[in-house]
Amino acid sequence: MFESAPELSHHFAALRSSADFWSLRHVREVSEHYRVRRSVALPPAFGEDSGAMLTVRIAGVEAYAATSDLTQAGLQAALERAECMARALAGHALLEVGALPVPTGTADDVAPGYEQPLAGPSHWFEVLGAESTRVPRDARLVDWSAGLGVHCVEQIYLNSAGACLRRAQRFVYPALSVTASDGHDSQTRSLGGFNFGQQGGAEVVDRLGLVGAAPRIADEALQLLLAPNTPSGPLDLLLMPDQMVLQIHESIGHPLELDRILGDERNYAGTSFVRLEDFGRYQYGSPLLDVTFDPGCPEELASYRHDDDGTPAQREYLIRRGILQRPLGGALSQLRSGLPGVANSRACSWNRAPIDRMANLNVEPGDRSLAQLIGGIELGILMSTNRSWSIDDARNKFQFGCEWGRLIENGELKGVVKNPNYRGISAHFWRNLAAVGDASTVEVLGTPYCGKGEPNQAVRVGHASPACVFKNIDVFGGAA
């Protein structure tokens, strides 16, 4: 762990600069991916990436340059490129950043269990192969696969004010899916869909229930094949946590990113319906809605003690009792807007500059068990596991689809329905939140694929949520 730290620290101490402030952020990521499809092992994939971003501030202007050359000469050359850029920008910068805070602390942020090595490829192929063979023999089951991805990331932040912040994390992504087809229709059921992963080690595979899940997933794919389409109309909607992940992500997370509110994403991923003046007074959801930025959950994908600019991270309410409290904005966006934010200035790797990103964005649990949530619905649909999403540039109007649906009538779960979809307008939808599940319904999930920025950055985002009930939602099925 941190094998390059002594040499990197030595090189950084020897750097020469006339800048007012400079910093180095080194990132090393090692990845491995295993997959078994239809009981046949596919070639494993291994990757390693390492480099550093050098950042300078000169007369209130900030600039940066990245390099994969971690020698003394390579780091010095990158630092000098950043200095040249800062000087070239003098007189043209839109913002004076000299007032930005300068980190001075030291800390080692090592995820629990990180130092315990995982088993090798043969073990994981055995686990995945065994799971693949558990898929029942049925001619209608035409495709299935089991997989596992593991990413280990170590980061070191150093600056000219003496800060040394080190972080080590391991991310584990189990995967399982089964597709059924009768020649006229195809239905896929998966274990968590796209939003399935946690920090940790081998225990994540057990915690997320990969082993032994294949028979159930296959049976549910067959049930979907035989099921009627989801009925259309205004109905109550019970969203399970693996769909709440997507709902939180798209209709709360992205709209609250402060740089987006300030207009930075207009030419790529849109804007936001949220305005600067909305904070502290806007009714984002019903009084049951409490949303937190919480970087302290050990197993969640975006847990950390400092963001990538070195700002200390702490839990904050973004929405409390339905009222909008604060945005997802790091130090730079806070300076630009004059609003308080959170420590969410994040980059996907060493060759990208940090920008405002979601991190761990969670809906806080309520007081209803799953049985009570179901029991309170006279006519509605339970939906689980996202399979499609569409939302406008302002993150306002949306349409989402799920893999799995169940009718709810008179407080009881009834038959399976396929192609369940729903649509709405973000704030109107959250204002229709009618019941929130208790801690027994909460799942900690997340996605490694949140994209934003130019050039694009895909970062890991965590979402923990209970099951939730929404009243009078526009629900509809797929084509017959």
C-alpha cells in the first residue's frame, strides 16, 4: 500500500516553482474483471493506470497539467506547463481564486479490510462458474452470465503548504443476469442491474447476495415472459431500493450539483431546474423527504475523509423535511455562488481536474416496514431494478423503466407484470412521497458509471435508500 509514497514525497519536495501555491494529486488504479457466460469462462481482464495532476495558483489564477511520468523530471515538466498556462490566463480569468482554502493537514484514509488480499482468478472463476451452472435447464432461458469486477484505488495528495492526504479504497461489483425468450418476447432479470457495488472485499459478494441467486433470477425472468403488461394510468408506486438509486441519482443528485446550477454543463449534459435563490426555501418534496450527503458510510462507493481538493468531508442535509437546504458544490463553486456546499470536488482519475460531483447521496429511512408500505396501498405497482432512463437537460421531466413489477391490490401483493414504466416531473414526484420505509428496507448500492464533464469523467457514486411509496404516479406498460 502506498508503495510510491516515499519516492513521490521526495520528488515533490524537490520541485521548484515560483507559484503562490502548488499541489500534486497522484492516483493509481488496479482493476480485474471476471465473467462466466452460459457456463463458459471468458478471458479475464486486468488493468493498471497511474499518473499525477499538478496544480498551481499564480496571482489568483489556477491552472493544471497532468503526466504519467512520475520521475522528478516528469513532475517538474508538468508543473512548469501548469505555470505557463496560469500566466497565459492572467487578465482573462473569470474568477480570482486566491481566496480558496489551502489544505494543511495530514491523514491516512484506508478503507476497512483494504490490506487483506482477495483470492485470485481461479477462485473467482470457480465461484462464478458454480453460479452459472445453477441456472435451470429450460429452452426459454437463452442467455445468462455471472461476473465480478474489483478496482483498487490509491491516491496521494501533497501541496506546498505541507498537506499529505492519502486514500486507499477497494470497490467490488458482483453481476448476474438471465434472459428468457419465447421467440416473440424477451425479458431480462438481473441482480441489481447497473447500480450494484460496494466498498470492501470478498464479503461484498456475500452481502449483495450473488451466490445462490441464479435460480431465483432465472425463475423471475420466466415469470416476466409469461406476465401481462403493466396497466396504464395514475397509480400508487412502490419503488424498491435498487430503483430508488436511479430516482435519487437523476432527479435529486444531478439537479443539485452547483456547477450545473451555475451553468457549467449547458453545452454537454444540460442545466438544472434548481435556482440559486431556491436554497433554504424551495419545497423539493413532501415533509417525509430527508436527503443527506454522507461520506462516512464505510461500504458505500463514495465514502472518503477528504475530497480531491483536500477539503474535509462531513455529513450534511441537502433536503430536510422536504425543504431544499444546500447544493452539491465544492470549494470553488461555493466561492463563485456565495452558498455553503459540501466536500464533493471529485475527479475520476489523475488526468482529470476535480469538479462538482455527487458522492454518497442518501434518502434517510422512515418508520414503515415493507409489509406496512404494501398494506397502505389500495391499488398500485411495485417496481424494482432499473433498466432504462430518460430525463431532460434541466433534470426535470423524466421517464424511467424497470425490470420487475408486481400488482398491489387492497394492501396485498398480486401477480407479476412486465415492462413497468413511470414518468413525472422531479419536484412534483417527490412532493407525492407518501411513505418511507424503515431501516429494515434500506439497501446500500451505487454506480461506477456516473458521467459528467468535458472531457468526460465517469465516477463512482453511492446511494443508500429505503423502499418508498409515491401517490398518484403516471404508470404505463410496454408494447403488447
